[in-house]
Amino acid sequence: MKKHIVVRSINNFDKTRCVDIFKRENNTFGYQEYRRDLETNEGWYRFGFMEDKAFTHEEDAYKHAYKSVGWLNAVQ
């Protein structure tokens, strides 16, 4: 199993979507978007498959997420 350490987590206004910026064991960074349904209280589900993209720096992963995830522009 790949080990990722979350270095930044950004939620949308109603906390139903989240983007995690993470660092891998090989010192590259990536990001993944998640969603959850508050009424079911079943936790977070991966939304999209972005975690395989690799970046040298945390800020590069964030910038790519910012361009790729539409709602992220609204919370910044």
C-alpha cells in the first residue's frame, strides 16, 4: 500500500468536498479530490483519479489542483 502524508487539506464552503495535497514516500507530491454526503455520515469518497500525478514541490501540486478542481477557486 502506498503511504501518503497529507500536507494540506482544503474544504469547500459546506464541507462536502475536499482536496488533499499529499507527500509520497519518494518525496514527490500529489493531490486527490474527495466528496461526502453529510446526510449519510459514511465518510469521504475519492472523486476523480488525480492521485497518480506527480509533482516535485507541494506548491506545484496545489497550483495544478487549483486549475483542475472548479470549486477550489471559490474558497481561495
